Amino acid sequence: MFKKRLILSLIAPIVVAGSAPLAAQTPELSFDAYLQLLMARARAEGVSEGTIQRMTAGLTPNDRVIQLDRAQPGTPTRTGYPLLAPYISSHVDSARIGGGRNLYIENRPSLRRIEAEYGVPGEIVLAIFGHETAYGQVKGGFDLSRALATLAWEGRRRELFASEFVDLLKIADKGFDRSDLVGSWAGAFGNPQFLPSVYLRLAKDGDGDGKADLFHSRADTYASIANYFHDAGWRRGQPWGVRASLPAGFDTDQYKTKLDAPVCPRVHDRHSQWKTVREWRNLGVQPQRPLADETMTSLFQPDGPGTPAWLLTTNYRVILEYNCSNYYAMSVGLLADEIAR
């Protein structure tokens, strides 16, 4: 999954040591020749020579990575959305709920400390952990150095992956072995599936051993996820959303947003206008859990009239920062609710 506030499009090409942009230089370069450019960029950005050599030794293109990248869907049509309910039933399942509750009990003191520091509830942190890697069980097995170098060389999103490759080498420079640095084909890794750039910006040492280890340390994982949400604007003490009751015949389309979102428009255009809880109550919409009258919320009824509806707070938008999908964000919020129940 591509996430962490990275827009997946070709952006300004990179420049190494005053030369022409790599994107302009490399269409016909062999993988080995392009790798030399990546290595030069890493040197220019302060990565040690020893790390560069051990992280690039024997690198070859990974054809499977290229296949997976080219199989990504293009721009979707605007006709219809799959129902949310089947997705929820398969992602907020007994295994994730049970696993999350067990971890919540087992790690309660640590999660409480993290909530006190970052303002992010432990159940939200665990819901992300559960969705991303099934609580650390499925983290991916691709050599990140090879995968990211391949994606940068392929060129479809060259600057994105060239930058992530160099950031991966910066992480390796902190003392991680190449054998540890494995993850998804697109470069996300560890328990929370951070991209290298996100790791460098937001990863936290939660257990005080001097190293943010998102592969093996739950404390580091929890602190890093919480720091990500804190950085994205999570509001302390506010839920992500609550179920809402609608009056008979209520027309949600009448309150559709009139704003065009600059990022992930198909996600946001399914939400309503933003109104206070008091304003929604005056229209007959009743939250089923306590929510302050002045809280700004958006009404969301994803599966149409007569199906469940929610009032979403700005904290729901923070979940979307992690993965810009209503299916993902709703399942994280609902799993968190089940873990805390």
C-alpha cells in the first residue's frame, strides 16, 4: 500500500551533483549504470561508503516487483462503490478482534503511557498494527534495497522510489543489517509498514534502547504509530466517529459536500458537508454515543439508504492520512472500537 502522505505521481526529477535530472538521463541506462547514480546520490546525502556497498552488493532488477507495480489499477471510474459491509466483515473479524484485545490487556501500561504522551488511544494504535501486518505476522519478504532500486530504475515513479531508496540506506546506516530490511514489494516495512522516508521522520524509540526497531519491538511500533497520528493532527479525547440514527426518509445526498478534495477526491466526495453535532441533531440525526454539541462532523452512510450511518470527526481524516481509503479507515475505526469493548 502507498500511504504516509506520499502522492504517487511523477514529481520533479532528482539532480545529482549539478548534473541533469536523473529522469532525463536514464531512460536507456542499464540497471547497473542507474544504480551507480543512486549510489552517488546516497554519498552526496551522507550515507557511509560501507553501508552503500553492503546494501547494493549483488543487486539485480526484481522482475516480480516490476510486474506488481505495473499491475496497480489506474484511475477508477465514477460509477458505483463496492459495499462497505462485506469488507468490514472480512477485516474486522474474530482473529483481529481477539488478537487486538489480547495485546491490549498484555500491553496496557505501555499503551497508557503512549496515550498520555501522544494523545492517541491504544486501541487505535493496535487497530493499525492489526490491519497492516496482522499484529506482526505478515510483514513482507522482499529485499527492500533490491525492490526500491528496481522501482526507481523502472521509472514509472522514479523520484519517489529513488528518494525512498536513499532513505533506506540512511536507515541501514543506523545499524540495521540488510537481512533485517525486508518488507513489501513497494518498500513499506516493519510492524506498521512505514516507508523509509516516514521512518526517518516519525519512527520513535519506545523502549529506550537507543534504536527505533519497527521489526521486533512492540514498544517502538506503538510509539511510532502514535507519533504518526499525533503528527497528522489527531485530537486528544475525541473519537474517530460514532454510529448515528437517521430519521425516516432522510436524504443524505441533500447534504453532500460541495468541495473538491485535492488528494483522494473519490474518498472525500462520499462524505457530507461538515456540521456541528448540534446542527445534525436539529436535522434529526442522532449520535448513538456521547459527542459534544460543537464537534464538527461529517455524515457518512456508505451503503445507501436504510443502512448504517456514522458521524465522522476530524480524527477519521487522520486515519485516512495513513491510508486514503474509506474501507480502510472505517475498518480501523470499527476494529479499534471492538478492541476497546
